[in-house]
Amino acid sequence: MKTIKIFITILFSISPLFGQIDFSQANKTSHTLLSEMDKKITNGDYERITSVLIAKDGKLIYEKYYNGANQDSKHNVRSGTKTIATFLTGLAIDKGFIGSEKDKIYKYLQHKMPVKNPDPRKENITLEDLLTMSCMLETDDGNYVSRGHEERMYYIEDWTQFLLDLPVRSYPFNLPPAEQPYGRFFHYSSAQAAAVAEIVQSAIGSPADVFLKENLFTPLEITDYKLHYTPAKIINTAGGSEYQSRDFLKMIQLCLQNGEWNGEQVISKDWIQKATTPKASARKGVEYGYFLWINPFGKDKKYDAYYMAGNGGNKIVAIPKLNVTVVITTTNYNNRSAHGYSDELMNNYIVPTLEK
């Protein structure tokens, strides 16, 4: 029996499928392409990159900070933290507070009734509609004349009410949802992401941030961060909360490990698989799961990936086939080249290094 216990202890300590990230190997792997990437970032070719971290097989093999950032820096990856809403929802479902992602959102938002622009179709909006940025309400951050544009939301104290009060959208220039891939019409909207936190908070009957700390941050040993809140004092899952790069790496590594961390099933495998599977078409060549972007990276050969992403080219990526996770943080906010920079780092340097 003692021998079996020792074997199990060794297994958990070396297996990336069950363990934590091994941070002891940072920068012990040298490669010409990574050296070239480091030189270009240092020279400012990609402007304000602040960190690049790469983990392979559960081991951190590359960790560099730039433009005044260091290991203790907390990074605002903007909409990259929309994925926190995915973690919150999965945890609430796992623990029985929410039936499933198919639940109607009105079930948890009765305290917001009545709503403006009443329409019986609104009663059929589900949590999954919000998680996939495809609810029927007229909210679109890509269209400045949209009534539900995020810049209009920020002037309202109650962001969830702002969303619910919107009218049902029409599709004059687009195919209706039934004719779209996956039967959904994707329209990027921070209002949809923000509402998820209040839905979870209503379902669990306690503050969503406390629930998140107890059930996600504690097992992942995430301790140094800065949460952002809505004017109604609910954790802001539209984006903005700040974390250290290593903690972002833990979050995406948790997804790569199907919700397991250090021998504990933090979030169910079923939920992670749903979240990382395409549910809507965001644009040509890019699909969307539950607040996760899905498209391949690579130069000569492309590898399927899913990732958290935000303004400035911030990307937190998992590439399952290579067993790789990557964190790229930047402050290239509102820079039209920003996501192109991050994609170039992934395609020309990081993936070619790790596929060999």
C-alpha cells in the first residue's frame, strides 16, 4: 500500500494533466526563433508588448517581460477577462445553482422586471445566448449606432437592466440566425458578458466575486490581482480585471487540462469541452465558444487553438495538439496593428518553435 501511495504521488507531480504548472524551467529552453522574437520585441518592432509566457507539457519554458513590466505586474487585458464569466457559469452549474446553459435568463432576473420594449421572444433568451454573443437583443459593440453599444452602457448604473431593456434586433443586412452557421448570429457585445455575472450572483444568492475566489482562485493559488466592478458593485465580466501573467497562464492551462488542477476537478470536463467547442461563427476563419475565440495558429502548418482575447492584442492561448499554453500581454490599446502583432508572434515564432 505504501508503494502505491508513493507511485501516485510521483504521478501527480510529473503529469501535466493532473498537476500544476512547473515554473522552475522558465527560460531554460533556447531556440533561435525565440531569441529572434525577443530581440524584435525589445527593439520595439511590436510596440508595447509587456509579457510573453509559454508553457509546454505543463512546464513554463519561456517567460519574458518588456516595457517596464515584471513578474509581479498585473495586466489589464481588457475583454480577455470576459472568459471569467465562462468560469463563473460552469462553476455555478457544477454546484447545482444553475440547471444548465440552456436555462432562460429571466429565471434568474425576476428582480429586473418589468423591462422596456417588452416582447415575448425576450423570455426565451438563454444563458448560452449570452455566452456565445448571440442573444436576440439589439446590442453590437462593432456598430456605433447600436442602442446596445458598450459606450452607452457605461453611462448607466445598472448594466444588466440596460441589456434587458433593449429592443429585439432585426437582420436587414445579414442572414437571420437560423441561416447562420450553428444557427446563431454573432454580434460582439460587452453588455451580454456583463450580465452573466449578475445572473450567476442571483442564482447562487451571494456575491459572485466571493464565489469566484473560493472556487477558482483558491485552488489555482491566484492571490495577487485587482478586480474591477460595475457601478452596481458586481464583478465586471465585460473585462478589465487585472492579473499577473503567470495567473493568466494558470487559467488557460486549467482549460487545457479539462478543468483539472493538482489532482482536483476544479471545473467539470464537460463544461470545459462545451466552452472550447465552436458555437457561433464570429467572422471568416474565426469561431466562438463560450467567451473564447477559436481559430488555428501556425506558419507552415496550422494548429487548432482557443483563447481569451482583448483590446491591444492581448491573447491567452491553448493549443491542445501541441499541449501548449501561451500568454501575450500588451498595452497596444486601440492600435489597429495590435492583434496582427500578437498573431505574428504566434504564427512566425512561437508555434514553429514548439511543433518541432
